Amino acid sequence: MPGAASAPAAVEARGWGWRHASRRAWALRDVSFRIDPGERVLLLGASGSGKSTLLHGLAGVLGGDDEGESSGSLLIDGADAAAARGTAGLVLQDPDAQVVLARVGDDVAFGCESLGVPRDEIWPRVREALDAVGLDVALDRATKALSGGQKQRLALAGALAMLPGLLLLDEPTANLDPDGVAEVREAVAELVSRHPATLVVVEHRVDVWLPLVSRVIVLGAGGVEADGPPDVVLAREGRRLAEQGVWVPGIPPALPPAPVGAPGEALVSARGLAVERVRGVPVASGVDLEVREGAVLAVTGPNGAGKSTLGLSLAGLLPPAAGRVDASPALAAGAGSAPIRWTSRQLLTRIGTVFQDPEHQLLARTVREELEVGPRALGLGEGETAARVEELLVRLRLDRLAAANPFTLSGGEKRRLTVAAALATRPRVLVLDEPTFGQDARTWAELVALLARLRDGLDGDERSAIVAITHDLDVVRALRADVYALGAAS
């Protein structure tokens, strides 16, 4: 990649911690470590252990005193991290939050322009970064037209183009197809090989990054719980870490039992369906499928194939570009056969939806109030609403966060919150976009077990029909899902 890279940065935490302004509990506290220039570190920890907060602190984007309270110090090359902005390139957990400009090329160039890179160097960097992450689109392609996975590649390309001295990656492969995971890892490996940089990567699935990293740091309630070479840490602490929720190779999470019975009737069906986000630009067509009671349908395929758009169309939130989406008479129950014509209130008990980006779904000031939105819209009484909310808070490990602002939760916690909010109205059909995003091994297993119980009607309700839009092949196998594979976008 042309141009001069920043020198690899040294990173040091000295008893550092952070507490969000709206929270009583600290996101993390008493964190101490030193990372030498050029080291490649995998940062692990259970969901909610503060991994993303630490990366945001290193990038200097946590905000000032009005955003929260810090303790100790966090240093880059001996200077306060907040004063060293530009040294670090950060890829956020939520790629939508990192899109700045309307066109792909301009968005990738933005970081370079902010650093004062000479203009004749910027565009060669932009093209090489896009090639490196496998984002094969025109430079003038509208960023709003990209899928979630493509936006993730876009964000990484923007960070790579800056040639930073410190590269911070927050679950950079979470919403990518298998080919994209390999491309992103290789792009990062090539960057740190050709332009040495200090690398800190957060990823729950550790096996993806083990060949590239030389060190593992594990965060926990007491600060740094383990630190050392990956093989040493995982061999010595693997069992204990797995019990805390860390994904440890060779120690798989528990899986639910097989379905209790054969699939029932089709509650939602698609015939000759074409789907689109932008009018006149279908991203998938010729879709014929059935969403059956007591079964899970996994929608898979490469980034940009139209999986999320298909999910929103099945859920009655986007009109078909062509063809039909119909509900069975049992599901429609007098509301009409076309879900797109249902009111929001009619959808609540029929089809629940969880978006790919959790933040697009958050409405309330606290976690508890978020879970109350649906039941209150249904006109349920205070007692019934409270009972449903309390059950979901406990089942999805959100009870200690009931009074927290949803936007201060970790990515995995936000995902569990949006799943819980969808379940609060007890819909017969669930459409879940990347339902296991951001989960540690323990919460992944609990979430999968919950979906299996909904599929089988084991909590006293009728059997549910579930659509899971996912790149997580483990969840496909765990739920014995039927697979509908979408091809590449045209």
C-alpha cells in the first residue's frame, strides 16, 4: 500500500476503568497491562466484560466528563489515549455507526484526509484497501445501498487505508460470510506484515485469529484475568475461561435436543418473491419458501445477497418487489393474508422481528422500559407486563441491567435485549437477523436453547416458526434448521 505508515504504537493501561454516566456499575475497572510496539493481541472476555469500552478508550472516542467517569490512565506511546487520536484506526462493532459519507470511495478516503495524507497518495490507498477486504464495488456506489456485511468490510478498508500505528478491531468478522471472514483476516495479516502495526482484536470466535496473534489478554470482573501466549493461556486457563463464557477451542457449548416433532403447517409462505430496499433494484428474486410451525428456517448466503431484505419482507416490513408473501389463515386470524398490510399492533402477536443492527430497534430509556414497549402497545395489564418482563430479564441475563440505558450495553447485550423485546409480545413467527451476534459461549448456548424451546412449544405456548438469517453455521446445526441459501447479488 503506498505512502508511509505510522510507527507501531506502544499501549499501556495503569489501573484504568470507565463508568458510563448513566450507569452505577463500572464497565471495567483496575485494568493494567502493557503492549509493546508491533505486538498482536487477541482481547477476550465474557459478553459485557468491557472489551469494546477498552477499544473505544484506546481510540479516544469515549467522550469527556459528561459521558462518563474514568479511573487510572490509558496511554499510547506514553501520551493519554484521548490526546493521541489519529494514531489508532478503530473498526467498530456496529459498522453502520462508522459510515460517514455517501459514497464508498469518499468514505474510505475520509480517515486519510483527516490525517492530512497527500491527495495523490489517498486514492491508491483507497483502491488497495477495498481490494484487500474483498469489497468489489464501484467507488461511487452509495454507502446506504451496502449490506451490513459489506459495511463491515467498508469500515475495515477505511481503517487499513490510514496505515495506523495501532489497529483496533471490534468483532470485525461478526456479520461476514465464511469467505469474508477469511478475506478480512488475510487483509489484516498482510497489513501488519507489510506495514507493521500494533494489533488489538476483539472476537468471540478465537480460532479465526489464533494463527495471527502472539498474545491473549482476558478481561473479567477483576480486571485482567489472564495474559500470555495463546497456547499457554488456553491450555492453563481454558476450562475456567469456558465456564465464564469465553469461547475456547475444543470446549464447545452445550447444544439443545432435537425437535420434539415434525414441522407443522406453513405459517408464512413466499411464492415468486423478489425483494428490494431501493425501488426498482431487486437484490433477490424467484424466492419460494415456507416458514413452518415447529421448525427453524436458516437463510444463508454471501454478504449482499439480500438475506436481511428477504427477512424484512417475510416479516411484513417491506413490500414485495414481485411475487407474494402470505400468512396462513391460522396466523392471519382475520387480519388478511398479506403481512405487509397488517398494522403494527397486528404484527406484534403474529410476527416478531429482530433487526441486524440492534441500535435500530432501541426505543426506551432503560432496559426494563424497552421490554415493556410491546406489552403496553397490546394493552396488557401491569401485572402481566411485569411478569413477562421479569421472566425475560432473567432468562437472557439482563436482570442486573434492568435500569441501564440500552445504548450503554455491549453489542452482545443489545442483541439479547432486542431478542427479548421481540419475545415480550409472544409472536407465533420470529424473524431474527444474526441472532447470535456478539454472544459469548455461555449466552450463545442459552440463546440457542431458548430458540429451541420456542420452536418446540415447551413453555406452554404453541410451537413457533423461526427464521434465522445467519452466517453462524453452528447455530444452523444446533437448531437442526432447514437451509434456504441465497446466491450472490446480481
